[in-house]
Amino acid sequence: LLSSGNSIRQRFLNFYASRGHKLLPSASLVPEDPTVLLTIAGMLQFKPIFLGKVQREVPRATTAQRCIRTNDVENVGRTARHHTFFEMLGNFSFGDYFKKEAIKWAWELSTVELGLPAERLWISVFEDDDEAFNIWHNEVGVPAERIKRMGEEDNFWTSGVTGPCGPCSEIYYDFHPERGHSDADLGDDTRFIEFYNLVFMQFNKKDDGTLEPLKQKNIDTGMGLERVARILQNVPNNYETDLIYPIIKKAAELANVSYALANEQTKLKLKIIGDHMRAVVFLISDGVIPSNIGRGYVVRRLIRRVVRTGRLLGIKGDGQGNLEGEFTPIIAERVIELSSQIDLEVKDRRSRILEEVRREESRFVQTLERGEKLLEEMIAGALSVPRENGTLPCIAGKDAFLLYDTYGFPVEITIEVAEEQGITVDMDGFNVEMEKQRRQSQAAHNAVKLEVADTAELTESISDTEFLGYDMLSARAVVKS
Ligand code: ATP
Ligand code: MG
Ligand code: MG
Ligand code: MG
């Protein structure tokens, strides 16, 4: 298949290799830089070169970098284009070529090598970057009405408050050219998808905020492989490309549903499983083990979200008739089968990966079941306490909070189950505990932020998609909608 994910990756790398770029391997998802939580872009392994701290070994490089962006976890399946795990194809110049070559090659790659129709491509440039505008317009020939000038937030890259920085320019694909030019908005994702970002590192930002031109100008780019596959394979979203769909199909099989016939809610759940299992497999392969802190916590939340989502889909046991079995290894296996072009080493680590997901799923299911037992005991305890006439037995706020915090029970479920037996829950006490916890985690979060700089919010945003518990009455997990 000319437009398979694997062939697109290969064509990108070959294109730049034949233009003098050294083909380098993807770096690990665990960055060498200890202050960064996870690899979020292709440039990360080159950051010391860009910052001038390390001498370049080659003037040009190209990579297919595996990336994790947990800040996009809420977008998974909700937008057609965001993943927690994706591959970023990149070409880099370390003080070698600059804006003109970067733009012309990006255009040639997109329109000639990948064959995207030129009239479907739109460009964004930084508002003040006349140089980029003119190259796109005068030299490449993109009509002015398809070049948008955008502000700092979208089109200016910085590595920190001071240091190397510069404008960027993005290429968008237009799914609906019939909608015309007049009020086209590149942020409208029913119409456009951003697929290629070119960063022109040309300034040094000084302490007083002024921009001083750099002697050594760099190019850093990123093209989302799944997004390009989606465009070329002509499917409605990244999830239905050959890079992810086989995983989704496996999950659908275990849940005994058909993706094609499923409603949007079911499709969303299948997409979450397809997305998260990729992240989980590549993270474990790179040495991240489920735990309660840092990277380990990211993997743990992702696996738990897969388990919970699988239960919501009705997957029981391993989904193949063994009620004592786990289903996550079966899906992980599918990810591993598809992995060789992304990372050759994943296959060698197969048994380790399968064992880790199996163990985490089993631990999590036990936690859920222990929580149910504990609630029964609390109810029995509340019923056995002697009380004055007219007062109802009551579950202490602390206990309800323990169920919520440690066992993942939403307090509404605790209330409902207790009520059936004529028992109340001390909600004032519960709220006191909740507030205490909120203050503590805020303090912890502030402490983490200093260490992992701009990626700290990644762990936080993942804990936002919290497991809300397990509905004992209907035996379904409950999630925040
Ligand atoms: P968006 O605006 O769509 O969130 P971005 O501007 O955050 O994308 P960049 O940081 O510019 O993305 O990353 C470079 C390229 O990597 C993007 O143009 C896109 O093709 C791809 N990409 C970024 N984030 C994701 C993601 N969460 N899932 C899949 N591909 C992504
Ligand atoms: Mg983004
Ligand atoms: Mg963007
Ligand atoms: Mg971008």
C-alpha cells in the first residue's frame, strides 16, 4: 500500500536522507534530560545542540520520533487528530540550511513525494514573519489568501523565558475547499488539520526581552505520521488508519461489538483503548513501570483507564471466555505485532510488556473488588452501632473518603448503596477530607513543577481523567462524563 503508515514514514525519511540528512534513530520516550518527564517532540534529543551546549555531529538529521503527550489525553477520541502516543517525523538543521530550504522541501515533500493536491494546502506564518510569507507566496507560489498570519501563541516557539527561539510556520490540509476562502479559520477542525510544523530558530531572547539574531540558525520540524496517514488513507480520523485500527478491531472483538456499526460513545471507548495501549506498550518497552509517581504514574493511569473502559464495553475476564484472565495483554500483543517499524526492540521485550500490563490489570481489578467488600463491612458496622431513637445509622466521612480515594468509589455510589439499607453518609466529613486532600496535592504539584518544568502539567492532566469507581449495582465502572 503506497499510503500505508509504514510507507509514509519511509518516504519521509528517504526524502530527507537523499537531501543530505543523517538518518538517526528515535530517542527513548524517557528523555536523557532528567528535568523532562517524557519525550514530547522530535527536537528533544537535539535540544542541547540547539541551545549551543553540545557540538553538532552532523549538520542535518532526520528522525521518526515516538512521542507521548499526556496533555492531549482528554482529546483522545474526542478530536479526530490527537493521541497520547504518536510518531513525529522530523528534519533538522543545526546551523546549516534555514528558512528557504526548509519551506521548499516541506512543500516538495507534501505535494510531490506524498502527492497532496497543492490547492488543498494552507499555510500559517507568524504575524511578523514577512520573510516566511514571501518565500511561501513568491517562491513556492501559494496564493496569499491561503497564507494566514497568526499570533505568538500559535506561531512562535521558545525554549524558555530566555534563549533560542523563533517563529514557526505550519501546513494545514483542507478537507472542504468548497467552503471557500472568505472566513476560513485554520483552527476549525471540521475543515482543517495541521500536519507539519516548521520552527525557525533564529533569535536569542535576552533578559530584557529583546530578540537578538542568532549566528547559528536552526531548523526544527515535526510532521504527525498518523495525521498524514489519515489524509492519504482518506478515513474520517487518525484512529481508522492502518497504524491504529487493527488494535481497535482487536478490542472490538473482545467486547463482541462491531466498530463499524457502533454508536459514537462505543467508538470513543474503542479509540481510547487503541490509543492508550500504544502509549502503554512503548512506555513499558522504554523501561517505564507502573507506579504511583512520575512516569510510572502516567503508565498506571493509562492502563487503568484501558481496564475501566474495557469493562464499560462489557469485556469480561480475558474476553475469550476465561473469567479469571486479563484482556490487556491480548490488546498489547496486537500493538507489539504492529511495532517493528516504530521500534525494533519492542518485540524483544514482549514477555516483559505483557507481564506488566497483566499484573497491573489484575491488581486494579482486585482493588475494585476489595473496595466493594470494604463498603459491605462499613455498612454492617454502621448497622451494629447502638444509637438513640430516631437517628439513622451513618457511614463516617473518613470512611466514604477512603473508599473514594483509595478504592476509586464515587461517593454517589456509596450513598446509593448505603441508602438502600437505611444508612446515611456524613457528607460534611467527606468534604472536609476532600478539601484536605486537594490542598496536599496542590502543594505536591507545586513541588513537582519546579523539577519537571513545563511537563509537570502532564501528570496532572492525566489524573484529571480520574477513575471514578465501580458501580456495584450494575457491575459497571463509572467514569466522569
Ligand atoms: P495541535 O494544534 O493539533 O494540537 P500542535 O501545534 O500542538 O498540534 P506541534 O507541537 O506543532 O503540534 O507538533 C508537530 C506536529 O506533531 C503537529 O503538526 C502534528 O502533526 C503532530 N502532533 C502534535 N500533537 C499530536 C497529538 N497529540 N497526536 C498526534 N499528532 C500530534
Ligand atoms: Mg497541541
Ligand atoms: Mg497547533
Ligand atoms: Mg503546531
